[in-house]
Amino acid sequence: MITTVTLNAAIDKTYIIPGFNLNSLHRAEQMNATAGGKGINVARVIRTLGEDVIATGFVAGFNGMAISEKLRQEGIPSDFITVEGESRLCLNVIDPEGGTQTELLEAGPSIPAEAIESMKERIAKLASHSSHVVFSGSLPKGCQLGLYAELITIARGAGAIPVLDTSGEALVEGIAARPYLIKPNEHEVVKLTDGNAEEEDDIKSALLRLAKQGIANVVVSLGERGALSAMDKQLFRVSIPRIDAVNAVGSGDSMVAGLVVADKRALPAEERLKLGAACGTANALMPSAGMVRLEDVEALKQQIQVETLL
Ligand code: ATP
């Protein structure tokens, strides 16, 4: 199985509000609430792709109970640690008329030291039954910046392949433990390297530097422009078809799910990148974050080009 870790789980609420404006009253006629947080999105897409998965992390309060219940209803096995406080509510307001998307993200609970120790034990136990352990998202309050590096080392020690998808300082500290795969976007890769890594050449140099640091697989996702990747000691460009995107929130998580499932199936690099990009793009076709339809994934895979650059 594959374990996904969401240290800051959330209820993701999406409102579709045509003509959304600041300073005015709106009634949301369409509302969708799902269990979220990046690792939970990854788990959902892994499940859709047909692999066994278990979601762990921290939950708290009524929202925490709702997260566990929603996962149960979706048939996604979970093994969360409950802490005091309230899990986050993350609001995403989409205005299809104005073409805008506004996100409001709560901070979530603070994690006490003893719960962090329990999480280390939980990861060791789950990793011993898993091919991969995927760590996704921000670190909640109470967690030290080096926590992902520690958890990655624990997962690897228990025999699983560690994957890290986070940002900012948590990513900088996390890569010290050399996760097997990271999926920064272009802004995140800037923070990992000293350069101005927004141009393609800068991203390519950043990819090569990260590969030299011992991170075997780096995928820099570029939204509707596809991705660039260093994988199996080669450099690739991934081109995706133009689509009418509905909601791209969770596309990065869906991409991670595709990459990990393809890795578990021991597919060659080009096929791993195709499945990853197809899942990311399929997610952008759905109104809800972190959700794909298998038929979209299959159709998109046929339209994605992977070019070897080096
Ligand atoms: P998030 O943090 O919301 O999960 P991200 O910034 O980590 O997203 P993106 O680069 O936005 O990740 O998206 C990952 C992949 O999903 C892209 O490489 C691409 O294949 C697909 N994708 C994302 N946005 C679009 C879009 N608007 N149209 C088509 N495909 C998209």
C-alpha cells in the first residue's frame, strides 16, 4: 500500500459564485465540501487509480470528525491522530464569470510534543507495510521545521520510499533527508536555489543541482505549461494539451499521486511523467480539489508529450 501523511488536514469548501465581488453580499448556490489537505487529496487520487492507500496525519475538533467521516464515506482508509483544537477550514471561491479564484486558508491546531512523538511511531508502523510514504503540505503550529526530514528518515528506515511535497522552509529543511521524489512548482524551486529560477534555463539548472544533491526525482510543475523534470539521471519537458480548466486547486497533489502510483508500478520515466501530468490536468477539469475521473486520466495520457532534453 501507499501511505499519505497530512499533518494539517482540512475541510476544503468550494463555493461557485458568479460575479463574486469584495464588499458585497453573495449567496452561494453551489457548495462542495470535502476532506482535504494535500496528502488527503493525494490519497483520493491514488485510490481512484486503483492502488491501496491509507491516510494519516493530525485531525482536531468537529472538522476533524468530519474529515474522518468523509474519508470513510469515500472508502479511503485512514489512521489519524486526534489532537486538541479544530482542524482547518479552507475556502475556495470560484467566479466562473470573472475567471477569478480566491482562497482563504485557516491555520489549524497547534500540535503538542507528545502527539508528534506518536506520529513518529505511527509513520514507522505504516511505512513498514508501505511501498511509499508521501508527506504533503505545510507543517502545523508546534512542529519544528526539521520534522519532515526526521519523518523521511523514519519512513526510509522502515523500508518505504519517501516522497515530499511541501514548500518554503519546510521543503528546504526536508530535502536535507534526500527524499526520493519532490514536486516543487516554479516558485518553490526559486526558494531551493539561490538563482532567479523562473525562466526555463534557470529551472533546468535548479533541477540538475537538486539531482546532484541526491534527490533522484524532481518534478517542477508549471500549471497549464506542463512540467520540467529530472528523473533517472535525465532531463525531461512535459507538454500537456490545452483544456478549459474549472478548478486547478489540488492539481499538484493529483500529479504527485500519479507519479507515485506509476513509480509503484515500476514504469519508465516517460510513463511516470505522463501519468503524473494526466492526473494533474484531469483534476483541473473537476470543480472539487483533489479529484480525478479515470476516463479523463486515460484520455489525457494519450495527448501528453514527454521530450528528453538531456
Ligand atoms: P496545487 O498546490 O494547487 O496542488 P501546484 O502549483 O503544486 O498545485 P500545478 O503546477 O498548478 O501544481 O499543477 C500540476 C500539474 O497539473 C501541471 O503540471 C499540469 O499537468 C496540471 N495543471 C495544472 N493547472 C492546469 C491548467 N490550468 N490546465 C491544464 N493542466 C493543468
